[in-house]
Amino acid sequence: MNREQVAEKVEEYIRKNFVFDDSAGPARDDSLLDTGVIDSTGVLELISYIEGTFGIAIEDEELTPDNLDSIDRITGFIESKRA
């Protein structure tokens, strides 16, 4: 699975599970927390999805906005964990 496919899967999951109107959802570089797309409970759901879908383990110290606050950051984080 290449980077674009990873980004598409993450984006699709976020739209299906966190965007409750007909909007296109956040841009890939939008902060998911600052825009209100996701909250602390949503972060836990997202982590579970990432671990299950991409077969990676996320350590507590990796739970930072640098890794998980936008679709672009999540994609980069997943790619770095899979490398």
C-alpha cells in the first residue's frame, strides 16, 4: 500500500466516523482537534483503527499532535511505523 492509498483509507475512515454532515470533511492538512472533527474519545477510536488496519502498535509516547492531528500527519506517522 503506497502513501496515497494510506491517506485515502484514513480520510475515508474519518469522514465515515467523525464528519456528520454532508461536507467534504477536513482538508488533509487541517488540525482534526482544532476544527472539532475529532475529540479525545475519537482519538482513541482512531488509534484502534490505525493499529488494526495497518498492523502497527502505537506507543503512549507517540500519542502527540505531531503524529495524529491531521490526515497528512497520520499518514506520515503510519508510513514511518511501517518502514
